[in-house]
Amino acid sequence: MIGPYYKAKAFEYHLTGFYSGLPADPNQVVTIAARTDKNVQKWLRSEVRQKIRDARNGT
């Protein structure tokens, strides 16, 4: 049922069909991992802040 979506990586990547595999250069892999980690931290920080605001407002 979700085969077409998974195949297109629609849930995993910002741009459908963008994935082309990891680069052969380990330095590029580290750069990609660091960028991803930074994005996850930024998202998580904003989610936690919103939960704190919601708790303070009683929502």
C-alpha cells in the first residue's frame, strides 16, 4: 500500500527522488551527518520550547 511512497522516499527526504546514496569520500559523509544532526537538534529544540510554552499557558 505505501510501496510507491517508500520507493520515492517521499517520507524520508525533502525532495522526492533526491536520494542518490552516500558519497565515497568519508569527509563528505561526515559533513552530511553533521548537517543532519544540526537540523535535528534545531527541530527538537523548537519542539521542546513549544511544549514548555504550552504547559505555561495551560494548553
